[in-house]
Amino acid sequence: MSFLPVNSQLGQIKVVEIFDFYDIPRLFIGTNQIGQLFIIYNLDDDRVKTEWYYLPVSEERICNLKTGSMDLRTALLSPELGFLYSISIGYIDGDSQIAVVTSESINQEWLPEAGETLYSENSNSSLVAPALSAKATRLNRECLDLRMMFPRSDAFCAPMRQLGNLWVSLQQLVDNLCAVADGIVPNKYGKLPIQLTMQSELLVEASYVGSYGSHIIATNQAAMVQDSPLTGGLTQLSTLLDDGLGSKDIRSVLEPLGVRCATRYRVLLEQLAAARVDVEIQRASPNGTHNSCSKMGKDMARFIADQVKAVETELSDQYKIPCIITAYSSTNNTFGMEYLEDGTRISGKVEKEAIPPEMHVTILDRYVASIREIVEVNATTGEEKRKHSLTKLEEWYDMEAGPN
């Protein structure tokens, strides 16, 4: 039997991606020879003929269906062109009959239940704009189409201050993701090797119409034999900037990347949330094996940023050190101290319950302090600053011998 129409007015249909399969594909994305995309949904199969809805769709709507921001029922009831095609295909001879169905005459009894989407565990689709995929192959470089939906009436414009911060944060996140993909375990702070950042550098090539969008290409051409660090970094970026991540355990995603990547990721998410920006990324790789489409809304960015902050705290450096307290304020919950080992001086915040109620803190006395160290990144400049917090203060004891 044939499940695709033959010699129809829709052209030669080929399958792009399958979401439901029973004997034949029952829900899938198809395209014809001029690049028109269709959501193809099986309505009925009586072993004499099969009935289908062919819904013409844009790439943007497919992204919406894959990221869960629109369900399949809504897409079928509100076609972008105002109509869809009803197709009946003969079971034996493959003859097809096609009728145009307007949104008002759709048989709702045949539609999927509300809430069903094209989302799967691998929500980053292999479907990207054909022109973008062709461009990546022609240039032999990683290529991105990045669209930012700023809350403005003049949608072709973007606030320069916010846009600059977003570019810096995005490049820094890509740098650090590339380091992990290259097998480097970067220090918690400090500059990455210049050889690596030269490989991970991205270029903003041009802007295009449709909210505020930019074409981005890799500075360097792709390697012929194996994937580059940039390939691995951009693959991870597509996962991190996807609404589907909100249903996953963020700690399990970030732990292999390390606290440094987690910090840069949080900074970017906070920038998106503060600017109230929805972001959509289409990516094409030269060989087509890493193509993806992902989308993250501002509300999801804010939600995930809060979770990332908690994970940062768990993954941050924590250590115990003998010290002298040089300053302490119970009113402002601040401290200053000097390490007995090397005279290093630090200051910071005192965390809740770090100091027992019965302890009287005496300036210039010796103590054993438990310290949490995190790295704060300036979103505008990328400058790093180490910050310390006191998580526990104990009366002095010889750490080699242990507490009494």
C-alpha cells in the first residue's frame, strides 16, 4: 500500500520526520520538491483507503509544536493559510482524492486530544530552513539563525544595551561549552586558552526581518575528519536553550558541564529574562548531522535560571580553613578574615545559621571556618569576581588532630 499521494497537486511528498508509526507513519512532517512543509496526520484507515489531513506549515510553527508552545489540535484548527487538505488514498492502487478544507469545516471528532504536541525527548529537530542547511554546506561552517522577540512594537529593532549584554553572554557560554566538548576541565575562574577561544569564536553576519534576527557563522571552517569543539558546544547550546529542558533535572544536565558553564548559562538566562526576550535558534552544520531547532521563552528562562542558581551553589568550591576573624557584623551579616596558612584576606556574607547562637565572635581570635567560593560574572564585560560566604564557624582546634 502507499501512504503518500501519487501525482497529486501537492507535488512529490517525501517524509522528513516521523512522530507516530503503526504499520505506516501516522503522524509525520513531509515536504514537497519546492520546500513546502506539511504536518501530515492520519485520520482513518479502513483497509480500503486511508484518510489524512495535510496541514501546510511554516518552520516557526513546527518549532512551536516541537517546544510545546502550541498543541497539534490548535495547529489543525487554526491553519496559517486558513485551510488544509483532506486526502483519501486508495489502499491498493494508491489513487488519491484531494479536497480543500477550511478551518470552519474541519471535523473536530477526528482531531487529536488537546495537549498533544510534536515534542519528544529529542526535541531539537533535524528540520531547519533549507537555505540555512545549504549555506552551512557551502561555507563548510556551523551556521545559526538566531531570532530574539523583544517586547517592542517596532519588532525589527532591539535595545542596544540589552543586545550587547546578550551577545557577550552568549559567546562566553559557547566558549565554555566548547572547552568541555574539547575535554578541557577549565578552572573555576580565569581566562580560557586563546587557542580554544579562537576555535569557538562566532561572527554576526547580518540581520534579517522577523522580530530581531541575526545570521551567525563560525569564524573557522569545520574539520573534515571529526567534530570540532564548536560542534559539540553548539549541540549543547541547542539543548540548553530549549523549553523542553524545564521538565528535566537541571542538576543532571549541568553537572557534567561544571560550575563554570552553569554560571555563564545562568547569566545568559537572566539577561533573556530581564530583557523579556523569547529566543529561537535554528542551527545547521556542514554535514547536516547536527541540525536543530530550539526555542526558549522568557518565562522559562527565568524559571530555569532560578534552578541553575541552586545547582551553582551545590557545585561551587567549599573548603574548611583555619583563620583569624578580622571583622564581623551581626547586623549586616558580613565578615572579614585572614587565612593562617598564607595570610590571604577575604570578606563576604555570613550565611544563615553559620554561627551558633551561643558563640561569641571575638575579633583577632582564631577559628576554623567553612567557606563557599563562587565566581560572579559581569554580564556586560565578562569580568570575573570571586565571592565568598561563611557557611560555618567553629571554635579553634587543630585541624590535623580534629575537633575535640
